[in-house]
Amino acid sequence: MGEFQGPVDERASSGLRLDRYVAECLGILSRSQVKSRALTARLNGREVKISRPVKPGDFLELRWEEAESTTLEPQDLPLDILYEDSRAVVINKAQGMVVHPGAGNRQGTVANALLFRRLNRGLSAQGPRPGIVHRLDKDTSGVLIAAYDDEALAFLADQFKNRSTKKLYIAVVQGNLKEKKGRIETLISRDPRDRKKFVCSTTRGKRAITLYRVVKQWPGYSLLMLSLKTGRTHQLRVHLRHLGYPILGDPIYGKPDRRFPQATLMLHAYRLTLILPQALGPSSFKAPVPQRFRDIFKSLSPL
């Protein structure tokens, strides 16, 4: 974590925004890095937005995420490309592929593959997680977008932060829902008994909202369309468990299934709608329904 503390000097002209002061006067981060490195600021002891004006004599405290020092190996891995231009790439992430490198996953990740594509295009390495804007769990398949430059990364990241993107998922759950559509709104926090898991709460955590619609039902199973209004870790999996209809094949929040004991997580990021860098309007990208879903459908008889 990078840090800076000190008074704002005379270079801060009247009304200069904090982010511009950091980039143009202090030179600590570029304006695009101010966003992509998650800069936070305190001005005269109070937390403020990075758009806040500063003036000489203000005392400034800054914190930002540093690029990881570990090197990432570029790898020529197969990716299902849904869209690509000079500034961004949209892929259909395969189930089982890790997005971000981490302990025990330094190779074979989406980041390794994107770094290879970046270098092949004559671009810089852009840190250990080249251009990745958002994430999908390892066992979740579907639409994922990444950027090829810092400005595109900040532009796309802003849309996720401001919740202007539209994310649509499909899932097969255990059980038949009584309501054909609904809204799940809870707080989500870490499970105090298992820090790797999350739980719904009425008293602590971050607000999470999921909209659902039943698309089709079979005896004991339902196909749902899910819309994320917030982006909490494991949100859909936690919310559906909380509702009493866990996702089929979920190894963390699900339960054993007699009919499909070998099922893997039946959750797929089906569609993503956002504005591409320099585009005039929104674009939508769809990842086809995976074969594992089609196999389940074939095994089930309609109600």
C-alpha cells in the first residue's frame, strides 16, 4: 500500500481538484492510476472524495494500492474471445479458470493469458493483473472484460464502481420457487466461523441486492435469470442459499444432490452491458449457454 502525508503547497491554484493535484503537482500517480489504484484521501483529518478542491496549507493524507512486485509469466493460453479492439477485450471465461493470480495460482490464469496478448500487441506489461476490470469466481463461467491501457481500465472500472453496468447471470438451483420473480436485499458479511465464506446478515456487512426471475422449472429444480444490482463477493451464491434454493453443484454454499452428484457450479455470467472506451453508447456481450447447462436440461423432464 502506497502512502503520502504532507501539506498542500503553493502549486495548488484556487479550486484545483485533489486528483489533479496528485497527478500534475505531486506526480505520484497519473490521473488514470488515481482511479485504477483505488486512491483514498483525507483532507485536514477528514475523509474526502478525490474530486474535492484543495488549497495551499491543507494537510493531505493519501493511500493507494501498489502494483504487486511479483512477476507474472505471459502464457499463450486458449481464450474464447467474444470481442476485441485496440483498447479492450471481452472473453467467455471457461469454468475452472482462475482470473487473478494468487497463492498456488501463478500460472494458467486469465491474467497470464491477457499478459501474453498484451505483449504480442506490442503493449507494456501493465502490472501483474493486466487490465482486469472485474472478476468471476473460478467455477463461474461467462462474460469477462479487460482493458489494454490504463485510461481504458479506469473508464471501465468507473462503470462497475458507479453500478452503471448491467450484469445478467443464469443459474440452475435446487428446488422450485413459489414466487416467479423477486428481489433479494440483505447485508452480506464474512462468516465469523469461516473467513473464506460469506453470510447474509441483518446487522452488519455491505448492502447487496439481487433480482431474480424463474425462466423454467422441473421437479426439484429451477432455471433462474439473475440481475446483480451490487457486486459483493459470492453475492449470488450467498443470496440463493439464503433464499433456500442453493445453486446446483455449489461446493461452498450448496448441498449434495442425489440426481446430479457430479454437477459443477451451475452459474454462468450470460450477458454484460456497458460502454466501451470511446464508444457512443452501450454495448452488450453474451456468452452462450454452456454445455454443462445443456446436459442438465436434457436430463430433466418438464413439469
